[in-house]
Amino acid sequence: MAINWTDAQIEQVVNAVIKNLGATQTSTSTTGWDSTQYNGRKLIGVYADMNDAIDAATQGYKAVRAMTIEEREKIITEIRKLCREEAPIMAKLGVSETKMGRVDHKTAKHVLVADKTPGTSDVVSQVKTGDYGLTLTEMAPFGVVGSITPSTNPSETVICNSIGMIAAGNGVVFNPHPNAIATSNYAVDLVNRACYQAGGPKVLVASVVKPTLDTADVMYKHPAIRLLVCTGGPGVVRAVLSSGKKAIGAGAGNPPVIVDDTADVRKAGKDIIDGCTFDNNLPCIAEKEVFAFNSIADELIDSMIANGAYKISSEQALALSKIVLTEVKNPKTGIVKKTVSRDCVGRDAKVLLAKIGVNVGDEVRCIICETDFEHDFVQHELMMPILPIVRVNDIDQAIDLAVKAEHGNRHTAHMHSKNIDNLTRFARAVETTIFVKNAPSYAGIGFGGEGHTTFTIAGPTGEGLTSARSFTRYRRCVMSDNFRII
């Protein structure tokens, strides 16, 4: 049963962790975060030097390799327990540090990770027998996994990846996003506390005090790292995939949603707003643009407004786009590209509306607007509760535009329809890793839907929704002419 944290207790821990982060970043100590503490307690497994972190994870891997599967599952059980208990702390810490998302939704995401991330049961051996004997294929650990984690789901990704990677028998070293160091390293400490309490090594997963591109480069090149797993933007995914090592890449998306004339339009409006506003649109699976049949568009918009959306005009959308997207010039090529403003990512709808002089209350969860297909809100993955709506004439136009808006990421797409032919056509055309029908986007990761949870969705490298088996390598053992009893 989860601890009933008071607001004061949560605030105390969050303030202490963030204060500690500032102290360690300016410290000249060579021992890093291990030499500091908050509320009288040291954080376990966080080092000043990436090489030290990798060495610690290597020793942890050797220890867990000698453990039984049952002992490994005990560690995972304890991680789940602490994740549930400390979900409110990590949620508040994440919002306080990154200024993104919602505490209540981040709390729910941590509980989801604790409840629905697969453990050792996901690692299953296979046997084949025949005239020539028996062949056993087992899922073995890689050794030490190097993991890059994002600022959007920092502690959720650390804990989810840790459960899967430990279930597979690996040690782990993290290079967290620089804008979510405190939150990510708190999660690293939590995993190590759970591991030690369950009879495992004191350090099984490790991290660094100040993650940078240089510490990531050390990780990429270190001979002890046998597998790299990256959850992040296109640039860091490209770096991992060009490392020369086995790599799993979870990249960006721009998920479209189609609503046709057979849909339960009232439900579709609610589901889309619920999905789009989950943690203020930070999950990469969330609805980013809507393609609605002309015949139902007005009813859909009415349903969205009834469920917490605020509709802005074309002029207001233009003004807002100039704030949430900034132009950046490449100093080498001179090419100017629009990029998402970090000051706006994951912010509440009312905060974004205030930037264009519109004052609303907490009841407004999402900003909607009607646009054409070429609008910046359609073409760029904003990761904000802003939802453009494009009217279409029929399913052919809807699919054509939705596939183009997804930009070939093959990440996630959604559709609200009762027409099986339309659903099938869109699914085949868009080729996404996740395709959600008649539900909010988060059903695609097991929240209100069937199936396991992950925050590392590997579209570019094909593993899909990663789990423990994704972090294993296959090993074959053959016994010729024996061990077949028929």
C-alpha cells in the first residue's frame, strides 16, 4: 500500500533534492553526488565521472548475473513497491525541475510503470526437438546497457527501463537529459535502494552528477557497454545509431487522429482531449493533430469544448504560433528552421493562452483551433496541449493528409470510427508502431487499455514497445541425437 504523503513532506523532499543538485553542480569535489546528501541521506549510484558509473554498473551486472531468476524478481518487486510509494515525490520533482507536465498525471504514470512494466516473466526460453535431438534457445543479458533518457518522462523512463533491463539480467548506466538531472537521479537512487533492500548489490544502475554530450560519448565508446538504448529526439537517436554498437532507438512522433462520419463523435471529442492533455501532451504517443470529416466537425468541436477545450481564432493561432515556435538559423548553412520553444513545452493551456492575452481558469485543459494542413501546428510536434483541427471531405483525403502529417516517423496514430474498412485502410497506410482505435492515446501504452507499459517505444529500430526481452540476446544450446524422448 502506498504511503499517504502530505503536501509538506513532498515539498520538503523536492526542495532538498533540487538544492542538493545545485550544490553538486558547483562543487569541485571529485567524488560527485556520493559525497553530498539531502535530508541526511546520500543518493546511491550517482558519480562525478562516467567511467566510475560504468565500473559500478559492471560490478552490479556481475552480482545480478550470479543471482537466480527468483532473486532478480524480488528486486523488481521492491522497485515496483518503492515506485508506487514515492510516485507523488517523483511527479512533483519532475514538474518542479523541468517546468513541464502535471503532477497528478505524472503520479499516474509512475503507478502505471510500477503495475504494468513486464518483469522476468517476459524472458522466455524456447525449445525445439526433432529427429536430430534438442535445441534450446535462451534470452541472455547483454551485460551493461547504456541508456539515454528524456526530460519529458525522466523518472518514468529510468524506472521502466531499469525494471526491463534488470529483468533481462543486465546492469545499467544512465546519461539523463541535462534538464531533468535531479528527477532522473532520484529514480536511479530509488532503484538502487530497492535492489539493496531485496538482497541485491548496492549499485545495480548508475548515473552521473552532470550528464553532457561528453559523458554520453564516453558511454558510446566504452568497451563494457554492449547495448545502447536511447529515448529522445532525432539528434541523440542518430548519435546512438551511429555508435557502431547494437542500439535501440526510440524517436520522435507527430501522431495524427482521424474522426470519420461513423464515429461516436461525442465520445471521440472527450477521448481526444483526454489523450491530448495527458501530462500536457508530453508523451510522444499523444494526439497532435486532428483530421475530421466535414459532416461531423462541428459536433466534434462542441464535444471538445464541453470537455475542457478552448477554441481560438485564426488570428490568435497565428499569434500563438510565433510564441511557441522560434526560428533558429544554422550558422554553417544559413538555413532557418522553426523549433519548439522550451519555455512552452508541457505547459498548462491557461499558461499558453495567457501569452496571447487570454485569461482562463484551470477548467481549460486544451487549446483547439481550425487550421489548414500546412499550418505550423500540424507540421511540428509541439508537445503542448494545442490541437489543430483540419476539415476533410472523405476518408481518402483524411488518410492522405494524416500520413503526410505523421512525417514517416511510424510512431503512433489514432482513429475514431465504426467502419472497419476505414480503420484497416488507415492502419495499413500509416504503418505506425502503435495504432489506437476509439480510445484516448494513452490506451496504447496500457493505461485504460490492454498490454504492457513502456516509455521507450522503438520505432526507428523496430523493437516497438520495449520490454525485458528487448534487452536480451539470443543464445542457442544444441544437444544432438539426445534429450528427445519420443
